[in-house]
Amino acid sequence: MGKDGSKPSTKPVNRPGTKGTARSGSPKGTRRAVVQIKERSLRQRMADWIADPKLVWGGFAFFAFVLFVGSTTIWSQGRLRVDVGQIMRETRISRVDFNTEDVQLTQTQREAARMNVPRVFSADMPVINEIRADLSNLPRTLGGVGELTEVSDEIRLRFGLNPASFSALREISADEQRAEAWSNQVTSLVDILRRRPLLNRQAWQVATQEGQNTQIELRYIVRSNTGESTQAYPAQRISREDAINIDQKDQRVAELSRIIRIAGFTDTLTDLVRTRLLHDQRPTFVYDTTATNNEMDQAASKVLPVRRTITIGQRLYSRGDVLEQSAYELAWKENAEYHANGAKLSHKLLRGMAVFAMIAALGILLGGYISRYCSKILSKPARIGWMTLLVTSAIVIACVTGALDPRLIWIATITPMVLIAVLISIAYDQRTGLAITGVATLIVMAALGAHMGLLAIVLIGVAGAIAQLDELRERSTLIRMSLIIAAALASVTVLDQLIGLPRTGVPAGAYLSSVLGAGAQAGIAGLLVGGVALFTLPFIERVFDITTGMTLIELRDPKQPILRELQQRAPGTYNHSLNVASIAESAAESIGADALLTYVGCLYHDIGKMNKPGYFIENQSGGPNKHDKLTPAMSLLVIVGHVKDGVEMAREHGLPKSLRHFIEAHHGTTLVEYFYRRAREQAAQADEERTAEQIMQEQAEQLPDEVDYRYPGPKPQTKEVAIVMLADAVESATRTLTDPTPARIDALVRTLANKRLMDGQFDECDLTFRELSTICESISKTVASIYHGRIQYGGDSDEPAQPKTKKKTNEGKPPSGESPARSA
């Protein structure tokens, strides 16, 4: 294609007055005009440049890149990029005066308030009421019994009744005054038990050990059948020393004996009451955790926050500190205060403009590099858009992830940067991947304020990954790449931590955790790169319109459906394709072109012949030639049609665009020379039956136009397709050599190469004269090692020379005409 995207014309431009000469002569006699192109003015060139659609799409991509990346950079730089538990690499001081809560002191005071809250114990009212009822009712119960033996065993066991106590209780029941005194003594005992809680071991330990308050609070809660709670008696506080441990027998007996004496019981009945209290092992109070926590929370909430003033230059944390929560919160507050009130608006605007200007400069640098060294990215708007989206997304993901969780900065920066390096190298080339990723890495490091060691680590990962992607033909290449860079990144990261991480005053556990954690993150990042690359590779091929070596290896398999069909329907064409592939592959390797792509392109370049295989000489096995019954124009349509048919079949089978170009361009715009000569010969035979005047009048209309007998093109756009064009012609023409010596083969190869060169078939690919010479040498050597003597055919065309007959005509068996050599 031309530079302006239009299809170049192959019609010769005749000088005025030479029309008859050009028409009546042979094709070699056609005179072409020499057109002098006047240099365009600067204004015209500027107008063309502005009207170029690539400028519009490139400008849109540039502004989108600057907008998103610049905004992300400003946001990331405004974040506090440290986290609790990290070892600080630098000392941070306050940039602004601000008043803040002293969280640590406030927390200390609130904790002190919580510890000073008395522990709350709730009375087990059923137990206390049972004691009251048993002692109050005992005289009246025994008053109705004549003998001690008539008392139930349970009552005798519970109270330890003996004849003396039995008689005393009967006397109390008989004397109203003494009965009233007994009732008062029982009430006094119960009142004392409400003030002297009987606790189990755990509750007693809480009462005597927890908290700083020397008192405990007793509550008397009564719950009704409906679940409602009421306070039976006012809560009271007692010394924690008044609590009795019922699991410690000696203390329990001594304290209960003292309580009984205080209650006023006589010596005769003291043992009875003590036996009753010792008989019941249940505590009278239980620890109320819920009530205690509520009281502690209320006490803590009443403590007001402690405020303190931070001045400019005051240290927030120091290099080598393991960042604590209080220091983190102080630094976070300082950062927020600075961005809210500390920095002037003019300074913010100036800084923001500087960031956007720097991103724009780097964007221009990237654009200039791409236009200079990888212009095929700019060949299509879709490629520009996808490349911008890929690079911008990687930068944004790295910045956002690293800013939100600074503990993941290793995996956040290494993974996206190395990944885009791998994807760009696969899609285009290693140099472009390294250049673009290098600029993206600089932006990420500046946005996150990362240390130089991290920049070096990322670049090492990028270079290591790219170095292993020289040729991607197997999935194992990506797996091996990810394993190698994972090990390299982990090792280099550990070394960086050992070199740059402060050690003095840092606990050994925190230091070791930081070193190994960073190394583990870097190793995981390397593994993620290979996994994500494998997963996204098919998508990358479609988006960037590329074909990787893995895909080409799969398409090279003879078991591919379209190749199997070619073997069955056109076996001669399939063998021809294999021969061309062998020749072209060696030629591609000789100039450093993509040999694998060239080989696979050869396999598919003639698949269009499957529709009409019998019209091509390599598929004919004797018998009449089908072209004998066709006019040259009809034969031309059949021969040229295999290109269009092949492109349609390739599209139906989903072949990559890079392979479809081999099909459409392996003939370029060459002349189908055999049928063009045949058409002219038929026209000349018709002229013999007319007068000279009729011939002069109708010559222009009767003779065929050379343009009409050319392939539609396009011309080869890549070196690989140009190689296939020449190899296809040579493979066909070599069969015409009776004695294919190396000298004759080399002469034939150079003749065909020069013919294609002079015909302008290599004008639109970046093939140099030196490379063309190298290609000719390689093809000559390869063909000389393959071919031996063949049946003689005329000329250097791929049509067989027609056997001479007694007739004065040149008619005979037409050849296939499918290759440039046969049609030239």
C-alpha cells in the first residue's frame, strides 16, 4: 500500500504520441513515463500531517494517558505510604502545626478508669431465700414432733440435729418471745450474708485480684416469671476482703462461725446453724461479667481525650523504628492536616501542573520512541488505543495498590510492570517492551516515593523476563521464564533488604519477617507474571493483531483441518507448499526474519486452489488440460481467483491476519504472463484476416491491456511475504531446468528476483538490497540441494513451454499460472 493508504496503480503511464507503440509492441517494449514529484511545501505537509487520522487517535491517547496517569500520581503522592509493623527507612517530621489527640495517653487513662471500676457480683436470691426459709421454719416444724426419731433423716442431716438442739428448738416454738428472738437472729444472719458474699474459687479470685479498686459491688436482682428484672435491695459496695471462698474449707468454717456469733445465736444452736450453712455448697453471689463490662465502658467513656500540640519539625517517627499504631495515626493525622490546611492552594496547583507536565514529557518521549522504532503500533487506531489502555492500566493498578496497602508494595509494583514488559515483547519486540516499561516504571516509582532499590529490582525483573522471550514457541517458555525471574527477584529483593533496611534497634523477629516477606512477595510476583501472561495470551493476540510462535506451532501441524483438506483435494499443491516452505524458511533465517512465520505462511499460501485443483498443473495427472477449452480471460479468472478464494477460506477457518497476508500478497501485482501472451497471440491471429487500415483503427480495442492480466495485490508488506513470493516463483521455475546445476539455479533465482524488483513488487516492504542478495544466495543453495533434472519447459515462467507442432500457433497445454514465475 502507498503511504497515503491508497492502492498504487500498476498501469503503465505512456508518453503522448506513443500509444500505438505501447500497444503494438511486446510487454517488454512498453515505455513508461518518468514522473518528477515536486517537493511539497511546508504548509501542505503540515496540512497532511494534521489531516492524518493517526494524529487524532494519537492525540486522544496522549491526553487520556496524561490525565489518568497524572491524576493517579498526584493521588498516590498525597497518601501516607507506610503501615503498622513496617521498619521505617527514613525519619519523618511534621510539616505543619496541628492539635491532635494523644491516643496513647488517652487510652492509658481510659484503661485506668476501667481497672478502677469495682467488679459487680449479683446475688443468687433463691439460695439466700432458701437459707432464710429453712432457719425461720425449723422451730415451728420441730414443734409438732414429739421425738427426735420422728424427724426425717434429711432434716436431721441438713441441720445436724441432736437431742440438745432438738429440745432447744421445741422450747423456742413453745415460747412466743423466744420464737420472735429466733426470727430476729435469722434475719440478722441473712442480712450479714447479703453483705458477706459466699463465692466459688473463680469468683473469689476475680473479687480479690482483678482491678485496682479495693471494693466490689453487690447487686440483688430478682427476675419474675415474665423475665423482668427488679432490684430487690439497693446495691452496695463492700471491701473485697469481705468475700468468702466456699472452696476453702478452713476459711469458710471460720468466717461462718464468726457471722453466726455476730447474728446472736446461742452456743446450743450455733452448731445447728453452722451445719446448715456448711451443708449447702452453693455460692450466694456470682460474678456478673456483663454488668461489670458495662460499668467499665461507662467509666472509660467519661474520660475525655487528651489533646496535644505537634509543632513543625517535630519528629513523628525515626529511621529504624518498627511503626506502631500510635505513630501511624499521628503521621496519618499530620498528612491529612498538611493537605487540608498546611499547603497553600498556589503551591498545590503548581505542584499538580508540574506532575502533569512531567507525565506529558514522558508521554511525548514514549510517542517519539514508538513512531521511530515501532511504527506499526501507530498503523492502526485500535493498536494505539489498546497500547495506551495496557500501559495506563498497569501504572494505575501499581500506584493504587501500592498506596492503599504499602505492605504489598513489592507485589504491587513488580507484577504489573514485568507483565506489560512481557506482553509488549510478545506483541511487538523486546526493545519496545523494555523502553515502554522503563518509562512506566519511573512513573510508578515517583508516584509511590519508592527507594532506588525497588526501581532496580523492577528493572532487573523486566530485563530478565524480556531476555527469555527471544522466540516464543512453547508454553513452557513462559513457565520457565516465570520460574527464573521469580527466583531472581526473590534473591535480589532479599539482598536489597539486607543492604538498605535499618538493623540497629530493630527486633530480630521483625527484621527477619520484613526481609523474608519482601523476598516472598517478589517471588510470588514473578510467578504471577507467567500465569497471567499464559491466561491473557490469546486475548493479546486478538487485540494487537499478532501471531505468537505457540500459535504458529499449532498451525504448522499437518493435522490442521484445512491442511488435511488441502492434502486430500490438492495433493500436488500441498507438496508444492512444503517445498516452498523449506526454501523460504532458510532464506528468512539468513536475514534474521521470522522463519517460523514464513514457513507457516508457505503452508497456507495456496489453500485457495482447493476450490478448483484441476486447473493447476501440479494437480494434473495427464489427460486434456481444462484451460484448452477456456479463453485466456476465463483462465485468468480461475488462476487469479485462487487468491480471493484462499483469503475467504482463511477467514472462515479463523487464520490470523498475518497468515492471510501471505495468501493475498504472495503474487503481489505480478503479471499472469502466459495467458497475457496467449491473449495477444489470439488477437494477432485475428489481425491476419483484416486489412491494415482495420488493424490500425481497432488495434487498441482488440489487444488486451496488461493491467487487466495482473493479480489484484496487494504487494508484500513484510520481508517474510516478499521471501515467499520469490521462493514460490523459484520453486516453480526450477522444474523447467533440464540440467539444474548450481550455476543455472543461481542465475534463475537472480533473474526472477530482479524481475520482481524492477516490477516494483518489493516497494512496500522494508527489504534492502543487501538482504535481497542474501535471500538469493540462500534460495540458490537450498534449491540446488533439493532439485535435480526436470523436463524442459520454455522460458523462466512457471508455465510449461508448449511443444512445437506443424501448426503456426502457440497453443498448447496451459500451465497453472499460480506462482509469480509462471505468471511473470
